[in-house]
Amino acid sequence: MNAAIANILPIVLFFVIFYFLLIRPQQKRQRAIQQMQASLKKGDKIVTIGGLHGIIDSVDEDKIIVRAGDGTRLTFDRSAVREVVAESKA
């Protein structure tokens, strides 16, 4: 009985450590990204996952229109936004 517990304990310990060092932080990052993408608003300065810098011109449920430096308007999915560089003042 004790030998079986001694054999299983390292495996269980490995999974607990794996959860707290890898899985849980990744879930927290994913939740933060989803919250950031859900709170996008007109005027926010953003960077897309492709590296495009721009300002949000309009926001739809699942799409945004980004105004690039030369005034070009590009349509992206919300999920394409990597980060908000500066929030709008409005």
C-alpha cells in the first residue's frame, strides 16, 4: 500500500507543479487579453498581432476599423489586437 502511494506521489506532485507554473499563468494572460479586446473603444491607440500601429476609428461587435498613419482605414477582427498603447481620453 505504501509503495503504491510512493510511486503515485511524484506524478501527482509533478502535475500540481505543472499546473501552477504553466497552465494557471497562461489562463490569467488569456483572460486579460480577452478583457482588453472586449473593452476596445474609439480613439484607442493599438498594435495588432501583425505589428500595425493605428487608432481605432469605429468598433463593431466582432470587428474594428483602424485608421493607419496615412489615414487609411483597415478592418480587423477584435482578436487581431495585441495591445492598447494609449487609451482614448473620451
